[in-house]
Amino acid sequence: MAKIIGHSPEELRLAADALAQGKLVAIPTETVYGLGGNALMESAARKIYAVKGRPATDPLICHVDSLDRVRQMWDLEWDKGAVDLACAIGSALWPGPMTIVCKANPCIPDCVTGGSGFVGARIPNNAVTLKLLSMINFPVAAPSANTFGHVSPTTAQHVYDDLAARDPELLIIDGGQCAIGIESTVVKIESEKLALVLRRGRITVSMIHRAIADKYPQTRVEVRDMRIMCGPANAPMVSPGQLLTHYAPRVPSSLLTPGSFAALAESADAPIYVHRGSEVSLLCETIVIDFNGYLARLKGLCLSYSDLSPSGNPEQGCFAVFDALRATESVKGTKSVVFPFVSEWPHDAEDDDLLQAVDDRLFRAASGVTAVLTNDASPNRA
């Protein structure tokens, strides 16, 4: 049976031995829990895909404990300037919540790269997992430890709930609640002159700029909004987290903009309906997950209300978002979930970089679907 273990030296040795044997171990990181397997063992990597139900074209991020070991995963002959840039960024911002994608060393199995030929590397900022990584001589491939497309796990119990029945040999290291709560920033190095941010996270574009400003003043750091570049699941991807539907609770979810309220009557007694395309539900059967009080007017009218950060603090939003999404699945009588389309609401420009990371998770949790609120239950009147 799958089991949750602690992080004593003896338990970490048990986990290290399991990884060496090709078994899977869920590991805590500062971002989310990862489903770890030996990245140099093709059978272990394929088992990760099978247990998660993950498309074979969605690559796996590989975790190690030093920059030297990162370099062993990259093809150093591919583009020396690009690799040097990647190392400069990594040396400034690792250990930390950032994944850097470069051309893969041929020693990395093709299934780990999702067929893209590129591999994402990361040194996590978690003492327990760094200790585990120091006990083994191979990188650990570890996507989020949840069923594919579901809300990412930030506790050991989340992992157990999602995966225990899918892998009876699974060990889950309990490292407590993840400190950040959303996945790592992903940066793909195109050349010495260009770095692409493919997924927003706690490491912001500004932080990357500062890390390379002195040595690489001419390098461009570009943000690619992958929400509008969603390809088919059978096409190789160079980064995880690129599919439109991701991080989703098992309840129909949608985004609200300021315009979502335009058709509401002023009367407080009139029923309110949530129109998600042709799907309609009563607001009193809907959970509201708010941020910065944008949807506060719905408090008391909905089934349940919570605010990721009443003060609009993006770090608090990152920490709380996945727990809040998972919690919706345990509320009886829930027919739908709504949350603000954060980028559509007024916010402080100084917080925009990190808010985009929260916005991305909510956008994908709702599959990009927006809803409108009306006092009419008829879909064709919405």
C-alpha cells in the first residue's frame, strides 16, 4: 500500500533506495509536491506518466542538488553561449522556484523530454528534498504529484488522495505545507541573446533581469502567453503547464470580469444565476473564491465565500490558490465555482508580474471560460 513517511535519515534512505530501484517517491518542494522517479531510468519515467495519466508529450522537470549536476543534464556542445546564460541565471536564483530549459544531454531518455529534445532542470529550495537528492547519483524527474489536469498538491495528504490508489508502492515524504504554493517559473533559453518565460511563477521577470543585468545586458527576456498558444496534447511541448485545461477542480469553474455583473438588477431579492455558456446554476449553489475583494458583493449570496488575499497580496494568493480550489470538491451541494479574472480587474502595476502567475492558474482552472451573472435562468437571455 502507498504510504506517507517522515523525513528522518532512515526514512530518506528508504526513499533513496526506492528511487534507485525504479519506484516512485513523492517529494516536497517549496512550490508543490512532485511525483519523483529516476530520470535516467526510462521505465521509471514512463511509470510517472502512467500513474498521473499524463500525456507522453508533456515533459518532466528534473531535480538535482547542484549546478554541476544540472550541467550534466544539458548538451554543453549545443550552444555554449546559451548554456552559459542558463548557468548564470541558475547560479543567481537557485535553489529556488525556477526551472530552466535547455537542450538535453543524450543521456536523458527521450520520454523525459516529451519528445522535444529539451529538458527543464531545477534545484529546489527545500531542505528535505535537497538532502534526498544528495543521497543519490541521478536526477529526479518530478512533475506535480496529482492526477493529470487536477489541482496541484501542496500537502502530503493531497498526494495520497490523488495517487495512493494508482500506485500501491508509492512513498510520500511528508515535508509539511509547501511554502509558495504554485509551480515554478519556467524559462527556456533560446540563445545567449534570448530567454523565454513560458510559465509564470514566484521568480518574476524582474528578478531574472536583475540576475543577468551586469553580464548579459543585451539579452532579451520575453514572456510568451502560452494561454493563447495551446497546441494539441499529442504535440511535443518544451515545458509543462501549457495545456488550456489545468489545475482544475472537479467542479465546473469559470472566471468573472467586471462586465460579468452588467446584466444584474439592483434588487437584492431577485435570484442570481451563473451562466457558464449553456450551463446555468444558482449563485446560492456556487462557491466564490475571491481575490482582493473584487467579488465581495457576492458574499452572503453564494454557497460559500473565501478570499485568497483580502489585501490583494500576490504572495498570499499564490500560497492559497490550490488549497482553495481543492476545498471546493468537499462542499456538499456545489454546482459551480467562480473566481475573478484577476488581470481584468484594477490592480497595482507593481504587483503585475506575480499576479500574472495567480491569474494563469485560475485561467487554466476555468479552461479560459468566463461567466455572466443575471437574474434570468434562461441561457439564451444571458
